[in-house]
Amino acid sequence: MSEHNRNETAKLAQGAKWVIRQLLLEVESRGTEIELFDAVPGGYVIFYRLLQGNEAVVEEFAQKLSIGKTGNRLEVQHG
């Protein structure tokens, strides 16, 4: 996980941070790299751009981790 992505996830709510980091680990282990940006401070929403690999991998693991995905917007379930 890049320092940039670590810093972006650190802005999120505690529970969201761990779920997004799990997503990163899963997709990176499958040759897909994303860059995170515009994390909502203390929140559950973050955006990403695909740097390399397959978008379908991001979609698959977002679904498995119950992360809502709309375009490049990721929202961790909460409440």
C-alpha cells in the first residue's frame, strides 16, 4: 500500500479505514493498483482512479466487502 493511499484512508472513520485498506490489499494482490483521493474526513466515502489492472477486480472486492461502488466512488456501509 502506497504512503499516499495510507494517508487518504487515515482521513476516514475508523471502521471505513480498515475496510478500504482490506480492499487495497485484495486488489493489489491481484495485480490491480488504484490511487485513492478526496476521502471525506471522518466519513465513509472515498474516490479512486485505476492506475493499472482490471476494473472488474475492484468491483468484485468492493461487492465482497459490502462497499457501495458508483463509478469511482466507494462508500463503506455504516450505521
